Amino acid sequence: MHRQILIQVTAPAVVIGLLLLVACLLGARFMSRLQENRAKIVKEHVLSLEAAQELEIQVRQLRFHGFLYLLEPTRDRLELINKIHYDFEAALEKARRTATTAEELACIHKIETGYTEYHNELARLRDEVTREGPPQISLQELDR
């Protein structure tokens, strides 16, 4: 009789304990999966932001060194500009690989179009500087 009372008293506690154990194990599994998914999403966004930042850096360098070359054309500056073009194209390819949305792909297409136009214009200006020499700009003109 004592055994039957013991079973009647402890059985619900054991069943509830087993249910809670299963619930905890499932919760831990789902939390682990959520953390993995969050880490993957954060990694994708960080890669995308890094690619965008690298594009911005390369564009600024390209504009700056292109401007310097047009003012004082030298072979070293031209080689540096060619290297920056190569680096920009590599950064653009990285941005294309990390793009995940249609909006990002549209932005990359706009950047490619603008870059092509800029590259063509810079080539035209380089040819002009090669034929006619660098422009003669006074300090007063630069201040305006």
C-alpha cells in the first residue's frame, strides 16, 4: 500500500520533470539555431557594408589621383591610377557577390554605369592632357 501511494505521489512529479526536461532541450536547440541564423545574417550585412565602404574608398582615391594626374601628368601617377582602377573593379565585383536584394543589385548597376562613364571621361581627359599638356590654372581660379 505504501508503494502504491509512493507511485501515485511521485509519478506526476516525474512526468512533469520529464516534460520540462524535453521542453528545455527543445528550447536550447531552437536558441542555438536562432543564434546561428543571426550570426549568418550579421556576417552577410557586414560583408555587404565592407564592400560598399571599399567601393567608396576606391572612388575617392580614383578621383583624387585622377585630378592630380590631370594637373601634373607623370608615368608614376598613371600607373597608380591604373592600379586604383583594378582595385575599384575588384571591390565592385566583391560588392556584386555580396548583394542580396534587388535594390542592392540596382545600386551596383548604377555604380557600374557611372564608373564606365567616368572611366571614359577620364581617358578622354588624359588623351587631351597628353596632346595639349596640363592646364594652366592659377591659384585664384582654384579659390573660386
